Amino acid sequence: MRRLACAVAAALMSAPVQADFTAVTFEELVGTSDVIVLGSLIEIDAQEPLQDGTIPRVGVIAVEEVLAGSAEGGVAIALPPQRAGGLVLSTDFEPPMNTPRLWLLPEAEAGVFPLDHPDRVRAVDQAELRALARP
């Protein structure tokens, strides 16, 4: 399973991406999320470098609570790749390790959720949690 997740993450992150992120409302994120969990990023695995020198990465979220969708135990996410030579762009983002966060994840591809926008990882906000709890 882990090997498949790594292969999928490599495929997801292999296309060159240049993007600026616009602000997305909490409601929009909820509406485009397949799974919403409270949890902490506990592991990041770097994969083999691609031909362009980028290094795909897969993260594992230890799930404390599932708020929407279906997730068991740990959730695999495709993190933005590391760039060749350690180049960092203004659009790169790194979720904090071992810190409880609200994760609003889009549909998974072969069991790996792409982390396609930095607003999908949020500090735990009680008002947002109450909004999610409403029927």
C-alpha cells in the first residue's frame, strides 16, 4: 500500500506547477473536500527524484477525529515537492509537523489526498468546528 501511495504521489507531483494561491473561503473548502479530519502530520517520506530534479513527498496524518467523509487511522497526502537545488518559491508551503490541524482534503487518487492549496491545512478554530457540526 505504501509503495502504491508513493507512486501515486510521484505521479501527482510530477507535472511542473506554477501557481499563485488565491484566498479560498472556509465554506468553499468544505464544499470541495472529500474528507475533513482533525489530526497531526507525523511523517514525511521523500521519494526518488524525478527527471526535473524535484523530489515528490508523501506525508502521513495521524487522525484524531473524522469530521466528514471516511478515513481510518492515518491519511496519506501528497505534499508539494522539494525543488532541485533547494529552491524555495513564494507559493511553496509546508504544513507543521506534530501539531493538531484541521485538514480539508479533496478527493484522493489511489488512496493519496493531494494537498493542492495551503488553506486546506488550518489551525483548529472552534467556530469552524461548530460550523462543521451543524446539520
